[in-house]
Amino acid sequence: MRYKFRYYNGLYKMAAIFGGLTLSFFWPMIICLFITKVIAFAGLVDSINNNLISEITRIVLNCSFLSTAVYIVLRKGAFLYDDRLVIARYTFSLTNWKPRIVINYNDIEKVNVNYFDIHFTKRRFSMLVLCGDESYNVELTLKNGKTYYFSIEDQEEFCENLNRLMEKYNNK
């Protein structure tokens, strides 16, 4: 079952789309730039051929286009399966580098709808959805102490279905 991400309004949704495209395109380039600066700082530039640097740049550019295409084509949202929860966002952020987060039901401690606005708290950085609704979201706590916040449509129904699936899966 798929639940689409929820945004505060249409402007936030457009900002999330453009922000996701930008992050998907530029993160591989930023990483490549960082690596080349480290190589240059270490003094290994003389030993690297210019053709090799141009090949690396071409590969990184192709990776950037590929990650952007993945963001555009694949469906995003929270998916409930028989044995796991998948939060598919297909973009990167500073706090979570996984574009697709897979969580087994036996790893979940609790899930509930959070009505508290997390915008001005440190929890804001645990938000998985770019420009998501920060005042009405799902709070997912894992047994290892990690907490995820994400805003989706029909959040009460999502929490009920997830609790039912967790109970069913844990009783097997």
C-alpha cells in the first residue's frame, strides 16, 4: 500500500520537487569536487593524468544525470509491504544519505501521528521529506533509538495499518 508524501501547500510541493532535483544532480558533483580537492591538497595532482581527471568528471556527470532521472521516474512515498516499511524519497540530505529507507517491522518500537510543530526544534533535521508538513507528520521510533519524521497523506490510516501489520508480523 502506498502513501504519498504530504506538503504544507502547493508552493512547498514545488520547492520539494526542485530541491530534490537539485540535490540529486549536485550531490555527486560536490562529492567529486571534494575528492579532487583532497587529491590536490595531498600533492597527488602531478601523478594523475589530465585524461583521467576528465574521465572521472564525465563519469560523475553521468551519475548526476542518472540520479536525477531516478528521482523523476520512480514513485516516492511510504510503502507498506507484508514484512517491511519502505520510505522512498530518492534524494539525499545531510542527515540521511539513504534515498530509500527499508525498515523491518520487528525493528519498529512505536509509530504515531505527531501534531506538534517540529520546525523550530532539533527534530526538524530528522524530517525525511524535503519541505514536508512539519506540523502534522508521522513519528516513527525504532528499537535502536533512531527517530524518523515524515509527512504523508492519510497519516492516521497509515499508523493504524502499520500497527496492525507490525502486530501481525510479530505474532508469526
